[in-house]
Amino acid sequence: MNLSKSAAGRREAPRFEDAAKPRASLGFVLLASEPTVEAEMFRLAPAGVAVHFTRVPMAGTVTVEALDEIAAALPAAAALLLPQGGVDVVCYTCNSGTIVLGEERVAAALARGNPKARATTVITNVINALRHLKARRIAIATPYVDEINRLEKAYFEQRGFEVLALEGLGVKTDAEMARLAPDYLAEFVQAVDCAAAEAVFLSCGAMRVLDIVAPLERTLGKPVVASNPAMMWDCLRLARIAERREGMGRLFGSA
């Protein structure tokens, strides 16, 4: 490539142009050990919506103590999301971590680090999705250990839901959660569901579930809300974008 030069033989100053402005920029704060959310957010993002990621340190296993320690790292992580251009929305993507810390505490920490963005959490997104679908009586399927499952059940009940069933798989690491076979997870969800539940929530962004949500809804005859689709759906709404997506279940079909 020949760079243009002035008459004096010196290169001209670099030329700049305005980059195409995205419809919205969404920022996600992940656990350091989280292996799945990035790929699924790229897959779920509509054309013209930019997604950006940062991470917080995380111990090897998903325990209440490890999740609680993350709170102090959230502001600094949120501040790394496009500090010059900014993002429209910043979201903490850890389900169990939000339950341990609480939505308000997490959102406040994110806002300290990125005050111009609208701060949210994946659990907030899930609750908004369930309410949008008018589902109050729910069944919950998780990969978590019993200690976290008990906290999750209590958390959703405090938010006005009736948890009719909740079962976990006792898995302790994100790496193992990401290795759970989608067809096995589909069988697990069907086993957890009960006739009186108005929806099933599949809790955890590390599990690979995008391809089983719509088939499960057809089998069960009710909405299946999974963490990552709910997170993208609600973050888009916070960015004032309503987007229908085929094959992603009732939630994206009702945007």
C-alpha cells in the first residue's frame, strides 16, 4: 500500500471518518470463568446492535462465599466497558451471583462504574420476562448446589412468584455447567415442570440452551424462560429496541 505524501515528501496526517453508529451498545459483566454468555449474546443480538464484554475475578467453584466476594470488583469491571464512547445498558450476567448479592446492590455497583448506562442484572431481566408473559406460578430448573437453590427459591418468592418446583443438578463449576448436554437439559426441564406451573425458568447463563427453548415450549405447551434470551430481550427493551426473533421462543415472539 502506498501512503500519500505531501509535496515536501512527508506523509499526510491520518484521515478519519465517523464510524457507523450502532442502534444500541450493550455491555455485559461476566464472571472470569463464564464460558457461554459471550457466544450466545452475539447470536442473540439483532443486526446493528453492538455487544461488549468485561469480566470479574471468580473462584473455582460457585459457592455463596465466592459469589459474595465479587461485589467489590463490579464497579471497576463496569468502568472498562467503552469508557470513551459508553454503552447504553450494562448488565451483570451471573444468576446465582445476583441472587446472593441482590439486584439493587448489583445495579448500584454497576452504576458507580458506568454511570451513564442503564444498569440491570440477569435476574431483573428474567423477572421482567416472566411478568411480561404473565407467569406467576413457575417451576425452576438449575445446575446449582442446594445452598444456592434454596436462596433462589426464596428470592423469587420474595418477588411475588409462587415456586411450585425447583430442582438443581449439584454442579459446582461454570466449566461443567457449559458441558451439560442440551438434550439432557431438555429432559431435565421436562422432569422439573409440573402441570400447574405457568412457565419454566431455566436458570444459568453457562448452560447451552438456545436451541432447546422453542422445542420445549412446543412439548410443554407453556413458556420456557432461559437466562440468556431473557437477558438480551430485556436489555434491548432498556435500549428502546423491540425485536422479534424467530425460533427463540415465545419471549422473542412477543417483543
